[in-house]
Amino acid sequence: MKNPDREHSGYKPRKRSSEGVNPKLDDRETIALSTNPKFIELLEKSRSRRRAEGGISSAEMRHRLGLDRE
């Protein structure tokens, strides 16, 4: 079924950027990062540090950034 709101908006469905790639990874930035050894190493270090040292809650992060809900 066509969406009438998109019919005249110039909307065009995205084409896949590469064949055989998981659709969830179907954008250039995601593909580039998921295959970048330096980025993968950064994620692994971050995850390891979080396991070892713990982390903070989203509420604490909002507080630290001054985004507390009033």
C-alpha cells in the first residue's frame, strides 16, 4: 500500500549500497566502522575497561552533563 504522504514528497526508497551485506549494516558508515581495526580495538578496550571498572548510569551521565530533569 502506498503512503500518500510520501507520494508527492520526492521520497524514494533507499537502495542497498552493497549486495550480500546484512541489511542492518547497510550504510557506508556502519560498514566502514565495523571493518576498521582501529575502531574495533577502541570498542574492545572500552568494553574491557567497563567490565573491570564499572560504568555509570544514564541518569548520572545526564547529571554530569547538566541535563538533569527538573
